Amino acid sequence: MTYGIAVSLVASTLLGPPRVRCYDNPWLTGENGRQETAAPEEDGMTFEGKVAVVTGAASGIGRATALSLGRHGARVALFDLNADGLAETVVQLQHAGAESQLYGLDITHQEQVKQTVAQVVQSWGPLHIMVNAAGINQAGPTSYGPGLAVSEADWDRMMEVNLMGTVHCALAAAQHMRPLRRGRIVNVASVAGAVPRMNMSSYCVSKAAVRMFTKCLALELAAFSITVNAVAPGPTQTPMLGSAVGGEDPQAHERMIAGYSEIYRLGVPLGKLGQPEDVASAIQYFASDEAHHLTGVILNVDGMAQLT
Amino acid sequence: MAFTDKTVFVTGAGSGIGRATAELFGQKGAKVAVGDINAANAEATVRGIRQAGGEAMAVAVDVTQREQIDQAVDAVRQTLGPIRILVNNAGIAHRSTTLMEADAEIWQRILSTNLKSVLLCTQAVVPQMIEQGGGRIVNTASTASKVPRLDIGPYCVSKAGVLHLTRCLAMELAQYQITVNAIGPGSVVTNLRENSGVEASEARRDAQLHGDMEKFRLGIPLGRLGQPIDQAHAIVFLASDEAEYISGQCLFVDGLHGQC
């Protein structure tokens, strides 16, 4: 198909030839993911004709969201720093019969963001949906540790990626959506942005900032019928999980589900980790036409890990 | 379809949000039990669902009466199969009153119909869900669950109760893979006030939409009153298989009405 050729051209132009992919890593190939229970054409939610940008699309929640939107008919522009991951996401989208285009960029650079979003609009026409799923929980060696010991560089980097990356992308999208008086912006916050955690202060603060930015932007864009909402994942099985909970072993996961004093004090009442697809479903709902009356909402997808 | 072979029981489905929800579930393949205290309204909702090609039955029930609820739930199980999804939507408003003046009768009626009913229906239905290995409960809360309003104090308190009961039930029922969530409508175009025997006016609608300092401060930033179908889509989302990791939450579908 011609878009496949276009994708390869874009990929080789922007990123050089694709390198070896890690097919035996279940997180990259989605083998730990939940199977969809209803085929897209049966559940009545369609994104045919919609243009979506998904940041952080190389892995985890971003990839699951891109796949979900693509399966439901959207054309998906994939933003990330990770070239290998992006290429794998493209392959999975192709298998699903969906059209996508990858863009390697650093979302902390505002001009790069503006130019790349403009490129998407130039290729595919007006933008309907922006999903800000790119984020980190380790900016440097002091990110996980006492707040008193966080270095200025690590603090700044965490805020740059998690908050400013989201801000740059949301504002760039809004510029294109405003004249059309419609649009959907969905951010990925975290339960860590509402409940204090030990040893993760810069991450928590960056996510709290995303929550408030979501609400403020919702208020400002309401007059243009652009909705701005956020999902707040709890413990989710993505490549970022290990650095959040101090280990990638099953014991670390069990301890978190049962509850321990540092992070998930009362554990996870639903008794299991979340999957990227759980979060992607909520993002998809916010991005749908049917959700036109919701804005400024933060929805936890966390198995009730945040109790208050 | 997404809800094929699933039995859904919606209370207060004779009109408004409940009716829109029952209809939407019907369109998505569910078997719908339409509960309402007003039998004629319930029958009308059922006719609409059947005309659209869905399967439904009407159930006349007063959700403040546990015996009626038990009978209703048994009848639904026998006709449509065990209930997988429960939507506790029945609710009433009351006349404008200050808290200083609200009498015991208003409190008893509002707390019983809006809050205790959620508990009673849940108690009656949960055994069927446990049997099936899981389920979904969605309760109709309100922006009034968290935003104080000057003339409907008892209503606000009843809805705040629904919100927290949602969370407490979610904690308790998590072990059975039953999720319990709520929706928080803002100002929606329904017959809530008329059905509750309370005066509804254009002036009030106007204040809700544009805001007034006394009650509806922020108005509705998204610039229109809510429609029942908006709430229905939110309920259907929370009741879907895909929402299995969402519990104890309240989805405020209110055009930013309640963020003040």
C-alpha cells in the first residue's frame, strides 16, 4: 500500500535505516496486553476520517492508544524520541490495517513541536485529536530518592518532559483546532499527581502540574468547543513500571498490589496491575465524538489505588 | 455487539438519563430491564427499545422498598437472565429550601429515594453478579455531590452520599471483580423537577447555563445544557468490558459546570 512506502521513506529520511527490534520483549510486542473483547466495528465507536497525534507512541500507553485509535479508523501520527519503538508501533498498526506516520522529535523543544504538528496538518489535513502520553519517571540519578537530595538538573528535566512537553504539544494542537471550533486533547497524568509518594517528589509534582494544566486549558478552550481531559493511571504494566516501584520482579508487583508504606499504601483493591489497553480505552472515550460534553475531567484508571 | 448476552437493569429509566441509557444499551445488544416507579413511562421506554430492534422488559418498582426491589430483580433474572450491569439512576429533586427550613419529610424522602435506594438495589443484585464472576454498577451522582448549592442542600447531601457510597462499595466489591463507579451530571435537560412535583423555569435554566453568583457560579463553559445522551454514553463506557480497571470513580459529564 502506498502509505507503507511513504512511512518507510519518512522513517529513512528522519531516522536512518531501522535497526534490529527486540521481538522477544513482551512489553514491546504487546504479548502481556489484554485482548480486545469487541471488534471495533461492533462497538459503535468510530474514528473514521479523524487525524490523531499520539506522543510517547513508541511504547506503553502511547503505543496502546495509537493502536486503539488506528483500529477504529483514525490516521495516527506517532511522536517519540525512540526510533526503534516507533518503527515497531508502525508495524503493529500496519497489521491492524491502520494508517500511521512516525515522527522522531523531542517534545521539550517548542519549535520542533510546532513544526512537526504543522507537518502533520500539511500531510493529512486538520487535526482532531492530540494525546499527550509521552512522559518519564526517571530524569536522572536523583529522581528516585529523597526530595532534599534532588538535583536541580534532574528536577528541571522531569518538569521539562512531563509538564512542558505536554504544554507544548497541547498548545500546538489547540492553535490548529481553535479556528475549526472543535477538538480533543487528552493528557496522561497519574495518581502520583494527587497522592503524595515517598522518594518521587519531582515526578509527583510534574504530574500534579499536568492535572491543573488540564483543567486550566479546559476552561480556556471551552468557548471553542475543544475538550481537554486527562487519564490518571495507577500501576500500569509498561516499561516505566520497574523504575516506579523499585524493581521489575514479580515480588515488587505483589508488594505493590498488597500495599506498602512508600507508594501504594493501601494496595490495589482490584488486585492486579493495569494494562496499557485499560488506559487506552479511557483515552479513546475522551477522544470520541460522544464525549463532547466532558471537559476538565481527570479519570483514574488505577484499580482504585488512589482511595481519596 | 459489545453488550450481547448481557442483562442490564436501569432504574429511573422511564424518562431522562435513565431512558437514554436504557435505549443506548438496547442499541448495543444488551437485554434491558427498564425500572421505574411510573409503569406507563417504563412501558414507553420498552416500546422505544423494541422498535429499534432491541430486547427489553418493563419493571414497575419503587426503589425505596426492598421487597419490591427483590421481586423486580427476580422477575428480571427469570425473563432476561442474571443481571450483569446495574445502573442506579432513580432519583428526585425537591422544592427550593434553605437547610435551616428543610423539614424532616424532605430529608426522609430525598435520602431514601436518592441514596438508600443505591444500597438496596446493589444488595439485591450483587449475588447475581458474584455468580457470574463479575459485574458493573454505575450510580447517578451529580456535580451537586461536590459543589454546594444554595437552594437544594438536602439534594446535595444525598448526592454526596451517593458519591462516597460508590467508593465504599467499590472497595468492598473489588474482590468479586465488580466495579462500582458514578457519573456526575451537571445541568441536564430532563423532567427531573417536573417529575418531582417541583417548579421548573426558564430563568433557572438560564442561570445554570450562564452562571449566577448565588448558585450556578461558573455557568457551563462548554456553552450548552447537558443532554441525557451524554450521560448515557458515559454510563455505557463505565459498564463496558474495557473499563475493568476503573472503579470508585465519578465521571463528571458537565461541560465544566462543577469546577468552581
